[in-house]
Amino acid sequence: MQHLDQRLAGAVGVRGAHAGKARIQGERAGNTLGSEELRNFLGTMSRKVDRGGFLTTSTFTQAAERELEGRAVRVVLIKGEGLVDLMIDHGVGVEPIKVATIHRINEDFFDEL
């Protein structure tokens, strides 16, 4: 079995009405991510960071999701299909391989006969 775990992490500045700093981490994981991974992520967040995002190609355990309860910092968890949907919506890391044309019947055409 191939080991799929890979990690990318960083901090970003957020402008506008929601200005602040956010910590982002993405993991390409072969296994479900548990509370230990989420605690490690939370531990990397400084007092200057008030929000974060943790993205994975896998999923999170219920225990990992419970780690966020009662925390002052807001962290969004994005997993599996939700991550793929965002990638497609924003054209990140994906490319179309076939475009299909869908036809519908034009009922006005038949009314005019």
C-alpha cells in the first residue's frame, strides 16, 4: 500500500470586512484524520491568528470534529467531496476533459407549425 500522507501549511492575511489572519493547512491523507492532527494544527496557531481552515482529501473522525467545540478560534474543516467541489468551482488543480452539449425540445417550434 502506498503512503499518501502529504502536508501543505501556511498563514494568509484576510482583507476587507473580515480582516485578520488565518492559518491554513491541507493534507493529502490516505487515512481518516483524528483529533491528534487537529490538536497539532490548533497548536500552530498563534494569538494573532483568529481563524483557520483545515483541508483534507480524506475525512475527519468525530473526535477530531469535537476538538473544535468551545474553542475561541474558528476553524473550518473541508473534507473529501467538499474539497473537490471547491476545486472544480474555482478551477484549481482540475481541468475539463470533455464538454457535453445538452439539448432540450423547443416547444415553440412545434407551436408555430
